[in-house]
Amino acid sequence: MIPEVSALQKARAAYRPKLPPALRAGNIRIVLGAPTEPASDQDEIKRLFPYTYGQPVATIAEGDGQQLKTEPLRVGVVLSGGQAPGGHNVIAGLFDALKAAHPESRLFGFLKGPGGVIKGKYRELTAEIIDRYRNTGGFDMIMSGRDKIEKPADLAACKRHFEEMALDGLVIVGGDDSNTNAAMLAEYLRAQDCSTAVIGVPKTIDGDMKNGQIEASFGFDTASRVYAELIGNIARDATSAVKYWHFIRLMGRAASHVTLECALQTHPNITLISEEIQAKGTTLQEIVDYITDVVVKRAAAGKNYGVLLVPEGLVEFIPDIKVMIDELSTILGRDEEYLQRLPDHSERVQYLSTQLTAASAQVYSSLPLSIQEVLLTRDSHGNVPLSQVETERLLIDLVSDRIRLMKARGETEAKFSPLSHFFGYEGRCAAPSNFDADYTYSLGYAAAQLIRGGLTGYTVNVQNLTQPAEQWVAGGTPVTMMLNIETRKGKQVPVIKKALVDLNGKPFQTFARHREEWALEDCYIFPGPIQYFGPCEVCDAPTMTLALEKS
Amino acid sequence: MIPEVSALQKARAAYRPKLPPALRAGNIRIVLGAPTEPASDQDEIKRLFPYTYGQPVATIAEGDGQQLKTEPLRVGVVLSGGQAPGGHNVIAGLFDALKAAHPESRLFGFLKGPGGVIKGKYRELTAEIIDRYRNTGGFDMIMSGRDKIEKPADLAACKRHFEEMALDGLVIVGGDDSNTNAAMLAEYLRAQDCSTAVIGVPKTIDGDMKNGQIEASFGFDTASRVYAELIGNIARDATSAVKYWHFIRLMGRAASHVTLECALQTHPNITLISEEIQAKGTTLQEIVDYITDVVVKRAAAGKNYGVLLVPEGLVEFIPDIKVMIDELSTILGRDEEYLQRLPDHSERVQYLSTQLTAASAQVYSSLPLSIQEVLLTRDSHGNVPLSQVETERLLIDLVSDRIRLMKARGETEAKFSPLSHFFGYEGRCAAPSNFDADYTYSLGYAAAQLIRGGLTGYTVNVQNLTQPAEQWVAGGTPVTMMLNIETRKGKQVPVIKKALVDLNGKPFQTFARHREEWALEDCYIFPGPIQYFGPCEVCDAPTMTLALEKS
């Protein structure tokens, strides 16, 4: 009676992901373009990457295949960082491509992320294992981790393991930092005359690894759709119950792409975009003013309900909060012990008010007690644990106070009954949409070809994603081409530039053009759950973000 | 570029719900059985319902149709209580059936729940309006409300409106209480010689309106599936990240059917069922012991992660908490003003410890401060606002304390990183699954036939639901047959008995047989999102609860 997998898992296991035509071809060749260079910091990056700098863009095309290795290959794969839907399909695509090229090729999965590579912990991935995970969500096949392969000793350990394992290649599935690390490892191995090729795969539900070469990071499509399903359901509840304001926080610390995509898919009344708030220098009070204004105007039109979206990273982008936190960090670094010894919180606030600037002291004391307390703690890395700030609850608290005051003054009759939600873990491990299932399988399949072509220090790409898979084109982008030099923790380091929401781009501009209407009218759209079997426009469409960017 | 509905909304608008064969027939007759009586309290219920007591069970069958009214009918419909997926399809089925019987029939939707009936506020529901809402979630077509038609003045107002509107029938879509009210209204109208028939429709995502006649309340299937989708995704995240315990609270105050159904669909490590806790008299400390035990055992096996489900109503079912709350209510009723005047919370706790029994004082002081404070407030009805108790956070707090102590004593090395979730509003207004879309459309279609047959004081039913719709049978159950006398707010009143989780029933027994294995192993199942277009076993299956009950 009790099944071991769900009916959908069973049906979905049989799905055959779509591949770009060149990858389906029996004969494949790799077309190399002209040498490339990064958009900035060329000299410094050339100095740091003497062996892998300036490599050409690679395109996979149908061809005679003579270029590519035909002997059995031994390849490793590792998942790095947060889960994203489709990770298992990258591995399945890689496996199928290696086996198609030579049935004696072997694939090894390093366990629990880059730490597993450093420690040489892996399991061989057999057909039986791969088949169990086709088209599934999660990273549980080999798990993930957040270690970084950076230190000289770690790089040397990797080389040792690769030589012991006789690895022809390693595929690193990760975001901007992991792809940067892939380039550093590739450079190191080349310099050390180790023949293991390193290929990166662009992964992150945040959608912030994209550029002229990489159209999208995988997982963004599925995760956004899961959140949009829930937001749509909640919007329908809001217009049905006509008495709640839903404040919804969404995953996405550095970039607001997920929040923007969800807004484009569902048309909520209020959407806060961190990048805009930072660019305009909007203060916390101004944000509260804006929200209150919409709540009060809707109430005047008889609508004591609504939906608000906020990205989890918002707090770090609000200028006056950021200044206050920086000041707090300095004070805590200096006087933490003294502060902790003060008898109670009110004594701490008194002391802080003598140390902070007037503006920061005012911002701090305007916050709810629970958040004041969080801001005086440190996480295990010595940072203020901003992720513990439940921004949606903070905004509810501040807007409630404001509306209470306006009611007391007779300025509004709004009934403000807020409910809070946070959506993050619900989407990271969802089973991939058809788009992500196809895209990731193609990425894995293409990564195998880049290794067969002897390329290293590349991020695999699949382009033309807004068209049917029949028109997709796969290839590789030299990581050095995407690097620039940034200051991280006081050090100048090469990194892939994070793609934040472009305020001049079509996705944001489209949202900005409609948001006033969405604020006061009920323009909600209900995307519903991800569909796998229905009409193409329901099952295979790209995100609104990608469609607008490419339109 | 910006669409007004989603691709899925568009595709789904065209879905034609399946109907039982008898309802599809051109000619319909109603077969009446023998007189019925309630299982208990027959005399009292007969005294309260002299006109509608003892009516026969009705079955809709193919036939000559001479029995049924053929003239144009005027019918009203109202949605009562919390949203449930499929409400709009009840109305669409009702509309289509009335129009099929006579194109000049008219349907009126009373606005914002039973309050709209009392006030006579309605809108005519035209084909254009109906078509916009086919197969959609939510109750926004005419909205809902929680008023009750009970007071003599309200009953009289209803009768006046019905006569002015020349209504042949009123369909009340609601849960156990609303169906009881439907019976009271039917009885009143019969007694007053008003010819408007009243028919109830069994609705509630909680799944607690069911009995020998009513196999399921609508909305339970869809809402449970939405929650199970999310729980499955989170379970996949747990096994991928291998570092978080997810404590998930689910909607369902009185009954734990939703939680049990989700457990059967996803196999979490720990599931708390309120009915079992009440039956066994499990204390809060024992619940914390049980959870801690599983956390510690899993940690010993290297698994510092897991998933726990808890129904939102749990707190009210824990015997020692219930006793403590009752005592608190008495104290607050007597000394609330004095308590509020005490200078701070610690003074209040001191005072309470002199007034509560020793056991209750101990339970109270074991709770986190934030919950201690909630328990000293009252909602607008003068009750302790238990719905504000975030049970999942309460359990996290208590289990964290316990594990911290065990670690300090060297009794465990468990790493306990808990995350909390609450799923409720995400499911109430989801677009109905095929099951709920078909079931609700059939209920609405059948309700029209009961009105055409001149029946009143019935709840419409569709039976044989675990079989394909081709074998479904629709009919009506006299509400008086389902009534019993219970004490509510100190008064003896007739009510439909709420169906709580039956600890001897197959759904609970199946869960109980597997839960030890589910606790320590990773037996998670991933149901995935509701599918509308795929294979039948993916799209049309009934809930596990119903399948097990009927097996």
C-alpha cells in the first residue's frame, strides 16, 4: 500500500531531456574562436592566470569528431554551494555523454562539495545510481558543501588525488565563486603539468551568474516558479478573504532577480528591489512611508488586503541601515565584552547612543527590540547575523506602528492585518521544470565534450535559451574572460562579477512601468504549479526575466 | 508583453470537469430511500426539526425526469467560512445544470458569505462571470465570510429576501457548522411556508466533514497536495544540505487529517497527531522527549537533519497545556486588570505562580517568554489567542534547550540547527486538482438537481470517489441524519459531528505501522506539484486518506 516513490517521481523518471542538435549528433567537433580577454583588469588577470588567460570561446558543433578524445575517460564531478533544481541532471548528462563516447568511461562523484575533492572522498557513479536520480530535485546524490579550493595545500591535495585517480577532468557545479575557483584550479593544474581539465557549470537559484556568454544560471527557473506558484495562491487568498496583507520574503541575498521574476509572474501590490533601493539611497523610513501609502490608499478604496514581496537581502542594501551596521560592527569589535557585561538591554542602548552617530542611533532605536538584540550578536565568522533578521516581520512591525499612529490621528481607517511568509527552502530542491531539466542535462552533456576536447578553465554554456531546444547551441566560455578584480575582505581578488538587477534592463523597466497600477488595482496573475506534461507554452516557457532580456 | 492571465490559467480554463454518468444524462430522476434518523439524540433533534426530520436519503439516477421541475428556476449560492480549492467549480456546476434544465434559469451569488444573505447583498452570476472562474482557486468570485444565520431576526431577513427575489433554492457551501445552519434555515423556511429549498455542500480543507454518506469534503485533496509538494521539496533539501531540522506547522485546528495525509504522502521523520496526543494524555514534556530522542538517535547515525510535521491545533490537544490554559482563563477573567497593572512580566509570573496549580505553574514557566506573554492576552472574543502560538517555534525552543543540556552533560553530540515553516494560506486558494475540480463541479451540478426535485435540508454528496468519475454516484443526505447534540459555549445545540482522525482507522494505523522506520531512516517521498495534464495515476488519484479508508 505504501509506495516507495510518488506517482509523479515514477512518471518523471522516464522523461528524456531535450538536447541541442549538435550534442545529439554522433560526431561532434569543437569550434574555437579568437583569443578573449576580460572586460577590465586585463593585466592583473593575465598575471594571475598566465596559463589559461586569453583562451578562445568554444562552440560545440556537428562535425567529424576527430578532434575529440575517443579513449575511455575518467571524470570527477562535484556540487558546490546551495542546492539548485537540476543538479542531478547535470550529472546524468555528463554520465550519458561519457558513456556514449566510450562505454568504459567512468564518472566519480566527490562527496559533500569541494571539501570532498580536497579530502579525496568520492563514490563511483554507476548507471544504477544515475538512473535513480534522473530529473529529480536536490543534491542528495553526492551532496554539496561550501568549502573553497583556494589554499596552496588544498590545491596540492587536489592534484595528488586527481593523479591517483588518473582523472581526465573535473566538473565543478557552482555559482560565481565556484566558477572562479574552477579557473584557479585549472590554472594551478596547468602550471603543475597535471593533465586534469577543470570545467565549471553555472548554478544558482539566485540567477546572479549571467553575462553575454552565460544566459542564465540553472535552478533559477524552477525555484522562481515554485515561489510564484505560492505567491499566486496567496494573492488569490488575499482577494478571497479580503482582510489580510501578506508580507512575503524570498530567497536571494545579493541580487533581487528571484523577487523581480516572481513580481513579473504574479503582479503583487508592492515589490521591493534591493538594487533600486541602494541606487536611490532610499532610507528605511522612506520604505515604510511607501508601503504605508499603498496600504492606506488601498484601504480608502475598500481593499484592506494586499501582497508585498521583499528579497531576503534587502536590509544590507538600505543605506542608513548599512551605515548603522558598519558603525555597530566597529563598536562591537572594540567594546563587545563591555557591552555584554552591562546589566540589561536598555543600558546597552544608552551606551550605544553615545557611540553611534546621531543618524545611526535614531535608526537603531527605531527598530523592534528583537532586531536590536540580533544586531548586537555575532555569528561564528564574527559578522552581524543579518540572515536572522526576518525582514518581512521588521516591515510589518514598522508599518503597523505607522498605521496605528495615523489611525489615532484620524488620518486613515485602514484595517491592517498582516501575515508573514518566507519562501526559500521550498524551491531550492524542487524537481526541475522541463526547462531546467533540459538545460542542466545539456550543460552536463556539453561539459563532457569540453573535457573530451582537452579544454580547461572554461564554464560550459548553452545559448539561445528562449528558443526551443532544437535551436540551442552549447559551448564553453573561458572563465578568465568573465573575471574582474574586486576587493573582498580587504584583499584584491579575481572574481566573476555578480549580475545584479539592471535598473535599465527590460525586466526591471517592465516592472517599473506597471507597479503603480499593480499597487492599487488587483492585477494578480496565478501561475499555478509547474507542469511537466501539458501544452508547450505551459511546460517549456523560459522565465519572464530571460524572455524580456532577449526580446 | 505582460499577460493578463498565466499560460496555465488559460489552458486550465478550457478543462471540462468529469461528471457522474447519471448527471450527464438528459433525463434525471431522484430515487428516495427509507426515512432516516440521526445516530443519537433522535428525540431532541426531532423536536428541533419537526418539518425536516426523518427525510429519506436521495440518489440521483438516470430516468424519465418527470419528477423534476422544468420551469426556469431562480437560485442563490453563498460561500461560507475558509477558502477551499474548487468553490468556483461548485458554482459553475450549479450554473451549468440550471441552464441545461432551462436556459432562462438564473443564478445569484450572495456576497461575502452568510452576512450577504442576511443583508440581501448579491450579484447575478452570468455566463461571462462564470466562465472567468472555471477551474480556478479562491472564493473571489463572490467572496466568503464567517457570519452565521442563526438569530431569529436573521432568519426572518433571509426569508424576506428570498421572497423578494422569488428564489427557488439556496446553496450554502460550507463546513460542518454551515451545513448545520443550512438545516436550521431549511427548517425555518419550511415552518414559515416559504418555498425556497436549502441545500448544503461539504467544504473544508481540514477534511473533518465526512461520514458514512459524505466521503470527503472538497478542497482537502488540493490543499494537502500543495503542502505535500512543499514538504517533499524541503525533505529533499534536508537530505541534500544534511544540516537542518525543518519543523513544519500545517493548517488544521480541530482535526489532524491534513497533517496525517501529508505524512502518508511524504514520510517525514516525526509527525504529531493531535488526536493521538489527546487520547494518550501525552504531556508537553513527553512530546519534547520524543522529538529529542529522534533527533539524538539520528545524530548518532550521522544524520543531523530531519523533517517534523505538527498540526496548528496541537497546543489545544495537549492535556497539561489545556488544563493550564483553562486555569489561566479563570484567573484572567477574575484578575485581568490587576495583572495588567503589575509593573512587569516577572511580577505577573510571580503572581500567577500563587494562583495556578503546581502542575500548571510548572508548565507555564517552562514556556518561552514570548508565548508566556501571548497566553496573558485575549482576542476580540475574550479567548486566549492560541492561533498566535507558533507551535513549531515553541517546539524548536524546547527541543533546543533540551539538546543544549544533553550536550553540556556529554550525553549527545547532536548538531541541532532548526528551521521553522508554516503552510496554510499557500493551499487554501490553490487552483483545484483534477479530483477537486471534478468533485466540486459534480457537487454543484447535483445540488441543482436536488433543488429541481424540491428537496430541502439536504447536504449534496458524490460517492464512490476512489473509483473513476464514470462510477461516481451523486445524491443528497438529510442533514438531520448527521446531527447530534453537543455542548457549545455552555449550550446544548444540534451540530454535525466533526470527523477527527480515527486512531483505529486505516490511515492512522498505516502511519503508525511505519513511523519508527520513517523516524530513523530517510524514507522521504517527493509528491511534486499537482499535475493537470499527465498520466491518470499522477493527475486523478484520490488522497491516501480516502484510498486507505475505502480499501
